[in-house]
Amino acid sequence: MTAAAPDRVRARIRVEGIVQGVGFRPHVHALAHRYGLAGLVGNDTGGVFIEAEGPSRAVDTLVAQLRERPPALAQVDRVRVTSLAPTGSPGFAIVTSVPDGQRRTLVPPDSATCANCVTELFDPTDRRYRYPFVNCTHCGPRYTLITDLPYDRRHTTMAGFGMCPQCAREYTDPADRRFHAQPVCCPQCGPTAVFTDADGGPVAGDPVRTAVRWLRDGAILAVKGLGGYHLAVDAADSAAVARLRQRKRRDAKPFAVMAPDPAAVRRLCEVEPAAAALLEAPAAPIVLLPRHRDPAAREPAAPEPVADEVAPGNQELGVMLPYTPLHHLLARDLGRPFVLTSGNATDEPIAYRDGDARERLAGIADAFLAHDRPVHARADDSVVRVAGGRPLPLRRSRGYAPAPVRVPWRWPRPVLGCGADLKSTVCLGAERRAVLSTHLGDLADPDTLAAHTGAVAHLRLLLRADPAVVACDLHPDYHATRYAHRLADEQGLDLVTVQHHHAHIAACLAEHGHPGPVVGVAFDGTGYGTDGTIWGGELLVADLARFRRAGSLEPVPMPGGDAAVRRPWRMAAGYLYAAYGASPPATAVAARHASSWDAVTALAARGVHAPLTSSAGRLFDAVAALAGVRDEVSYEAQAALELEQRADPAVVDGYPVTVDGTDPLVIRGTDLVRAVVDDLAGGTPPGVVAARFHHGLAAAVVAAVRRVATATGLSTVALSGGVFANRLLLETVVTGLEWHGLRVLTHARVPPGDGGISLGQAAVAGARDRGP
Ligand code: ZN
Ligand code: ZN
Ligand code: FE
């Protein structure tokens, strides 16, 4: 045709990243049509390949569009363009995929039902009207149903469902929004929902409408979701929620609710723009939102009853929007929020296989709303908070995993980061990316340990990479550490141990693609220090490979060791001893625990069974107990969370804190404790004390960081560790550091807590592997 036209060019374009199973080829096809380009597009082992021919400006526009505006679920890591000789052949074709080979393409995360599919779901004239498994190229299950690569129907849990002719037509038509949507299905050919009683006996009637009726009657339902089973109960029904707590053996830890739509969320909570974006994102996480303090802010015409038992004593509520068609049907038919919490007893991993769920949940649920599409990979809901107008992930799981964290360096050999024991994840770093598993839970539980092993196998499969190096915590007694040692022994792999707080800072660096060195502030519960003491309030000068401890909170005795973690009042005793010695002033907390107070103080005094700790989490515990906020906890960080929520937002002054020494520095936490004791003795309300404590500690962190920054000439600071899930502390520290001209790196993609540790371990081991 016009091969002789002067500016006619042909380009080969390679696109890498999450580009398969997300509608990339039809997207390219449509763009080519729009810009009048000839050529072809196809999938191969490396991602998507394109040949585009036409005026050079049109080809450039195509490339720019691929980079800047890919399809909704795609994640474009790299676009490479090389030039070819124009062939002059007309038309633009989608060509057959090149099968197998070493797959370098990535599995997409699961995605919430898109707006088009929701419209179909509620359109009485649509053939998928009220069909609980509607999905398309732009939404639906992915990670949780993929059993192997390449990502084709036969390698998903939809393999057992043959497509009907109509679905097959949609699947093969490049102009259809279900073109190559692997889980495509309809009422004629796809999975079906079923409602059964607790013994598995089917209950007649429409499963969803029956479920809604049971919820209204106060029943606890097990509901099969994307990554496992949930337990559901009407959020307005105090007695039903209390029953769920009792059967799940969960005292106080808040439950999340699913609200029918964004307007319903706004009636419950304050929703800032960043939070609204998170709620409605394809990942559809649980978003922790502040509840309206002023009842008048709620819409009086439509009260959204959420019983106190849902999140007792908590000023925040974890809320998510429906993310599967089944949820949309339930939520719309019920018309109000319902509790939707992991299908497990406390501390166990979420049940996801049907038989296992029947067995484990039979004593908790009154009935089951399930279906016959198997869940292949377990995935708990993700949990996100908003701090400083940005997302702050607390649990990175469904909807995010297994999207990779890209870094600007290479892992010379694949590294497996084995994580920590709480909020465990594992991470495989290979080439220029790291993939974290979903949330696995607490490894003390044997089922979680099995899940840990399964997650490692799954990551290896998805990445087609076998670790040559395993990285783990220094803590010899972590289950994850023992797992790493065993794996290294059995398979002859190199083992790298990484100090816990160095791993926290490295996770933050990896997330930002920053090699360091930085001043790292790692504040968390407890971690094993290089000197054998318990760390947890650390200032490090760190790069990816190494660190030096530049300072810490003042070490104090932790009477009874781990017993003090569950009983913050013991930390109050430890801190009072450290602050005042043998004769502290009278306090309310000592009076409340008079019968055992002296014995506990004696442990601190003698240093017997009272290890020293510089933990920031334990400082929060001590102050929470002193202020009468909480003496004992039933879940991790409960006291700190309640102290943060208690802080009076009108108070902006803080207690003075001394920062002593030069190298290492010591932040005198006992100054804070003495100020708290004095204020309380003078009758200052606990809310004011809580606020002054936060502001005082934040100012001390800023002062200490500035000293380290000045001494080292560093101007970038990384904040990590579970204590930086505390929004008030985080925002105050960031503001202070930035005011002094320092650049601050905080977490926005992986959690600051131990859920991010595996990434940090992999990053450190990779950096040591690269050498200087
Ligand atoms: Zn869709
Ligand atoms: Zn069909
Ligand atoms: Fe930690």
C-alpha cells in the first residue's frame, strides 16, 4: 500500500509487567484502530508484543498511551521500542499467543466487580441478572483461582466448567469486554451458589434471598468469598454480634463491616478523599475510618445501626464495599451494613477449602452460603488506614498480592524472605522485583505454619523462581527462623540472618527504591537485638546491606518478659521502677493491681525474669496503663491503639524529653513517664495526657533524628515498624522532620509492621549478595 510514504514507520513494542489476563490485547487493538495503525499484538513469555506501523506520530502516541493509560488492572513495568522496516501490510490483528517457555509475566491480583458488571448484575433484562459470578476482563477473581501458569482457563479453578456457546463467543471476540476473560461464565455454564444449614443440608429457595432472611433473623453465616470463607452477621444485631464473638473466641478485636455503597459508609464514618479512593479501588480493602463523633453529622433519615459489639471501645470502624457479585447481592438485599470477618477461630488462618471450612466453621456458623468454584489460594482481606492523606497499609493481602514491588536494582540470585512470626508474610525477590505472599497470620498456630509452607510453594510456582538464598530474622525462636534454617539445610541454600529493625527499614527503602544510607527510625513491639536484648525503639544508620545502631529508647525492665506484652500494667511497673527506683509515687495503676504490684516491681528491681527492652510499643503500653486506658490486652497493640484514639485533638503541646549521649543516643522514655504521672496526679484528663505523650515522643524522635542527621550528613529518614501505624505519631513526626528540611520515607505499599518484614529481609540479603 503506502510503504513508500516518507514518515511511515514500523515499531516493535514490548510491554512487561502485569499485562496478561487484564485485557491488554483488545486495548491495544482498539488504540491501533483509533490511531489508524496497522500491525499485530500478541502475548508471549515476556509479556505483550506489538508491531505497529503507520505515521511516526501515531506510533509515538500509541507508545505513550501504553505507558500512561494502560487497562485498569494492568501494571506496566517496562515498555521497550525497537524499529523495524515497514511492510505495508494493512489491518491490525490479535495473533495467537506463543505458548509456554520461561514465563516472566506476572499474575494479577483479584479485583472488585467493575461498574459494568454491577450494572448487568442488577439489570433484569441481562442474561446474567442476579448471577453471583459475573466478571469480565476488567474485574473478578485472578490470584485466588490461578492454579498454574500460563494464565489460561485450564490453569484456573474454572477449568471444570465448560463455556456455553454464548460465553465462548464473548471470550473469543476481541471487541467484547469479556475477550479472554478466563473466569467468564453465566448461569447456563458457570458455578452455582448454594445455601445449606450447618450440617450441610440444602435449604430450599434462592440462596441469596435465603441468606438475607437468615441474617435478618440473627443467624451467623459462613459466606464463601474470593480468598476463603467469611463469617457474616447483621451489624445492627447486638446479640448476634456478641454470639459471633463468643463462638469465634474473639473478645474485643474489632470486626470489619461491609456497607452496601459509599453513601452508607459516609453515614457511618468520616471519609476523606484518599479514603474514598481506597474504598472504591479494585483492591477493595477494609479501610479504617474514624466514626462520626457527633451523631448529628449522621444522616438522621437513614440511621445505619452498627452495634457497639462490632468494634467495642473503638472510635474507628473497618469498612469495605462489596467486591464480588455475591457480596453486591447480599448487601443490596439486606440494605444495611453487615459484619464480614475472616472465617476462622482467633489466630487460625482463614478457611478456604470447602471441606475444611465445613469442619472448622460448623461450630461457629448457623448456615453456609457457598458455591462450587474452588478457591485455590487463600487470601484474607487487606486492611488500610489513611495517614497524611496517603494510604498506610496495615495488612497487604487480597487485591494487592501478588502484584510485585519493583526495585531499581537486581537480586543476583532469588532470595526468599521468611518473615516474622506475627502477621506473617513471605517474600520472593528475583530479578528486579519482589513478590509478597498474602497475609498468613500468626505462626504459633500449626495451621499457619502449614500455610507458610504452602505460600512459599505458591510463590515459587507463580514466579518460576527457586530461592538460592533464604533470609530470616536473628530471633532464634521464631518459627519462621526455624523454617528458614530447615529449608536451607534440606536444600543446601545460603542462609542470611537479618536483624529485625534493619529489616523494617530495608522494607521501607525497598518500597521507595532507595538504596540508603538513611537515618532509620524503627519503632515497634519487640525484636531481637544484635546484643541479645529486646529492641523496639531504634535509630539506625542503615543502607540495604548494613546498619549501625545510632540510638534507641532508654532500655527498661520488662517484668515477666512476654507476660508484660499481654499485661500493659506490668510495663507501667517496669517504667515506674526505671523512672523512680524503689519508691515511686502512688499511682492508680498500682492501686488497681495492689495484690501483685510489689512482686512485679521486685522482678524489675532484681533484674530477674525482667529482660531489658528499648521497645516503643512497651512505652505506649506503660502510658496506656498509667492513664487508665488499658491494663490488659486481648489483641496486639490494643493498648497503643486505644491510647492514640483517646488523645485529645485540641492539645498540641508535648512533654519535654531528654535526648542523651552521642553515639548511641538515648531517648529518655522515663521523662515521659514522670510527666504523665505528674499530670495525672494533678487531675489532668487522660485524653490530654495521651495527646501530650504523643507530641512529646514525636518531638524527641525529631530531635534525635536531627542529631544523627547532622553527625552523619544524611538528609533522608525512613520511618518503619508497627508503631508507625499510629497515625497521630506518624503525622507529627513527619511534619516535624519535614519542617527541618529532611526528606521522609514512609510506608504506602507494604505495612510498617511485621507484615512488611519479609520484603526487608529479601532486600538485605540481595544487597549483601550483590556485594559492595
Ligand atoms: Zn467486570
Ligand atoms: Zn455461559
Ligand atoms: Fe517488628
